[in-house]
Amino acid sequence: MLWPDAAAEFDRLRATLKWVAEHSPYYRRAFESAGVRVDEIRNYEAFRQCVPILRKTDLVANQRAHPPFGEFVTVPRKLFGSLHTSPGPIFLPRLPEENQGTETLREAIRAMGVAPGEVVHITLSYHIMPGGLRLHRAFEAAGCLVINGGTGSSQLQVELARAWQATVYAGTPSFLAHLVDTARSMSLDPRRDLFYRVGFSTAEMLTPQLRHELQAALGIELFDHCGEAQIGPLAGECHVHDGMHLHARDLFCEFLDPVTGNPAKPGEIGELVATQLGPRALPLVRYAPGDAFELIPGSCRCGRSTPRVRFVGQVGAIRKIKGVLVHPQQVHRVLQQFPQVRRFEIVIQHPPGERYERVRLRIGTDMALPVPDQLAAEIAAAVKSSVLLSMEVEFVPESEIPEEATRPPYAATIRDLRPGKGALP
Ligand SMILES: [Zn+2]
């Protein structure tokens, strides 16, 4: 899947390639060694075939070799407007007009139904990383009154949110859960004594279980949103809450099959490869941060036609099983509907002489064994309908499954016993 449409954006895409080839020593060299001739790139297919992918590790390595910004920068330092840092560390100078995604975020804020004049409590870090400041600027631009809460000091944060009667929470869902616990420990009733009505959940996976808990505790409507430190805001939920709509502004997104490199289709998993359109202090072209998304088929009930995605995790945890790309997080999301499931792992085998691969979903439970067949059948059907793959469900004592198999980054979740198989590059 490509977004926006490659044909509509092709002139901007090619202008960006021309700009970076002229102004950034890194891309000039990378294009030369890959034989890229920008003038000869006539369509997306040619772009995909010849322009090299920039992995996060390449960016970090080049900045280490040529500190602090690497060979990426396109303008003299005196033209920088701000300096941000993201984990790595990756040093990110910005032109004043880049605006940190403010316009894009403003549209996401509007889509959540937040009105000018509402009080917004931001609990992302304002230290060093761009997240807190980026949201702060966007909510201010949307006409809101913004509390720069930052991280930590949860008791003080509860007092601030209560005193200012904040109606919008913006931050990680786990910190919101922590604020709920803190409010209760202060003998407050979160639903009565806090005033949040909308939650902008970001920088962390919002699991269905956590969403349910927070909505029950606060009477809040949570909107999942995702972005990436280097490329900025990427996608956010509408009122339907069935996946996140991709934002469309100054970013050309490819979602590629991690095995073949071809564009993934709706219903499949694709790795994000993003190109920032237009001049940047440190432009990223075909940048792959290593994030995988499920591409949701069909149109959204909200009526918007922009494609929707669901973040599934790091691309390294994906395996191709029976021809289907599977990320353990997709399976985890299904299993969270079943309270009997404590842990899980997926074992793939290809027994010699057998035609098909065998996939077992081993579920660790504290229920008495054997577990009724009915439950196994329900779980198998739920997994099949969501992940599009049949698995044999097998219940085992919880202690048989390693604890780390059931949590991000899910590196230990899939045991691939097929000969010659391992992690994707
Ligand atoms: Zn929608």
C-alpha cells in the first residue's frame, strides 16, 4: 500500500529526490553508488526499484561517524530553527518552517472532537525528546489551554488536572492508568473528581484491555495515535476506533512486504518506509524505522477514505507462516479477549515428508487441565478470523511458556523449528 497515491505525489517525490541529491552529501553518495538518476525516475515502480532504503541503524552509524548530524544535513547550521534528539541518540535539526508536524496533529486533534478553549494535560516527556513539546505546540495551535505536565510527579499531576479541570489527557495510556491509581490512593474518585473526557493516547501500544479499563475508570473516550520520533505524526483514530487513519501531509508512506519488498495489500502486514516531502534540514528518504503495520481492508464507517493501519510492532518479530506474514502482537491482541490465557507462544514446524507446515498456539493457563475443547475451538476461530491463519490450540501449564514470550518486543514468542528459518533481515 502507498499513501498518498504515488501518481498524485510523484512530482513532489521526484523534486525531493533532486533536492537531497543536490544538498545532502549522504544521499548524493548513496544515489551514485546505487546508480540512481533522478531525472530518469518516471514512476513509483522505478523509485522503489532503485532508491535505497535508509534503516535507522544506517542513520545512527552515519551520525556516529560524522558527529553530530552525520552527512545528511542540507542547509548551513545558521538556518536551523530547533534541535531535537530521539533515542539512539539521533540528532534532528529542524528548519523553522518544519513545525514539528503541528498542522498534521492539529487535524488529528480536530478529528477527536477537541474544541478550542479545552484544557489539555500533556504528560509526555518535555526533556530532550521532541514528544511533549510537539504535542504542546499542536494543542496550543488548536486553541487549547495546555498544562505542561511532563512525566513523573503523579500526585502533583492529579492535583493539577483536577485544579485546572483538564478535559483532555495526552500521553501514554499506562501513565493515565497510573494517574487513576494515584487518584484512588488520594481518596479521590477518578470519574467524579477528574474531568477528562477525551484521551490522546500515544507513544505506546493501547491494548483493548487497557482501553476498556481506562474508559470504565474515567468515562473517557480514548483515541489511539501513533508517530515516529524521526518522521513525526503518522496516524490517528477517528470516532469509530477501528484502526488509525493515516495522516496525509508532507510524507509519502510505503508499506512493504518485509520479505519481498513489494507493496503489501490491504489485509496484510507491511513495513513502513517513509519519505519526507519538501525541503528539510535533515531529510529522510525511504526511511525504515523498523515498524510493521497491519493494513486494514475496506472503508471506515466514519466516511473518510484515507487508509487505516494498526501498529503491530517491530518488523524483526514477523514470520511468514503458510504464506501469511504474522506478527505475535496480532495474536496477542486476539488472546486478550480470553481471560483464561495467561501466556502464549507459537511453534512452527515442517515435519519431514509432510506437505504443510504445522502451527501450534501453545497457551499457558492456570486453569485445571484438560481445558474444555469448546474454549480451544473458540480461540482457534478468533485467531483464524483476525490473523487469517489456522493454528492448533494447545493448553499447557503457565510455567511452560517463558514470561517474555507474551510481551513486546515478542522476540521469544515464535519458535520457528522449520529448517533454515529465522528472523527476517
Ligand atoms: Zn474513520
